[in-house]
Amino acid sequence: MKNLHLIEHPLIRHKMARLRDKETPMAEFRRLIDDIGLLMSYEVTRELSTVPVEVETPVGRAQCNRLAKVPVLVTILRAGIGMLNSFMQLLPESPVGFLGMQRNEETLQPESYFSKIPSAARTHPVILIDPMLATGGSADAAIAHLHANGVHDVVFVCLLAAPEGVKALNAKHPELQIYTAALDDRLNEHGFIVPGLGDAGDRVFGTGTDDIR
């Protein structure tokens, strides 16, 4: 599969095991997503451009580097919010945008129902965040929406990806770089990633949970 970056690290594998476990409670699930997102963020930002600068230290002048352009963070609602904080920790100066995607019941295609994208996204690199890449429909629609609004320098970040979703994005957006912590086996007949981790949004926000004490 093209342009797929599988981020492998012992700590990521360790935390993913607990994240997948159906017995992991909501509070720990949230913490684990945050931990894994932070570990992933180092690799996702590896190719950001820098410019040379000179700074004054307490004992002299040092030749250093700073980001040429701070990236814009865009998360797909709602599950993407669970990963957003980890990237904001690493990139506290980054503007943040939100995209809400839902299925049109007539066309059965995903479409945007909410869009709040910083204007800087048109001139700065964009990190698009969504925990699950299943069929690729929502990610494709989100990227197409960004492109239609003048945003073109985009990378996509997810916790889990299915081969079907990666292939779909490769076909629709052949230059898109995809970063994931795990490439799973397949989609089942309901479009869920197998073995996956269930519905990330439900597990982050507690829909249907009985974890409240």
C-alpha cells in the first residue's frame, strides 16, 4: 500500500494492547489515546520544514532551527477529539479546526455538516486527525472538503487502519501520506475494523457506558 507509515514502537504496541481490550474502562481509554497520539506525533511531524535562526543563550549565540510554518490541526468530529489533545500538547501554537461528517441518507455518501477551518490551513501544512480509517469514506470526504476550500498540504493520522480504507485513500488521493499505529486485517460485513477496538467515539465519550459510579 502506497504512502502508508506504520508507526511501530514498543510503547505504542504495549498501549494499543490495553486500548483494544473490551474491558478497558472509559477513563483509561481516554488516557491511552492521549498517550499513543503523543508518541505518534513525533513521527507525524518528522518531515515539517524548518528555517535557521540565531538565538542568544545566557553565554553566547547559537545557530538553531525553528518551524518554517506551524501546522494546523484539523479533527474529524466526534472521535477525533480524543486524539486532539496529544497533538496540541506537542504543538501548542497550532490553530485547530473541526470537521463534522455524516452520511447523507439519500445518497448514502458522507458529507460535511459542520466546518470550522482556520484560514492558515490554506498556507500551512495540515494534520487531519481521525482515530479510525475503515472504509475511507469519511476521510475521503473530509480531504475533498479541505481541497475544495483551498487546503492542499494535508497528512492523515489515525490509530487503526483497515486495508480497504488505505486502498480507497490511495486511489482517491495518491499523494496523501497516511500515518497509523496499526494496520488491521479487514472490515467485517458491517464496516467495522477487525480485530479493531470497537467504536472509538463511543469508548471515548461513554455512549451506552455503565462506567459511571
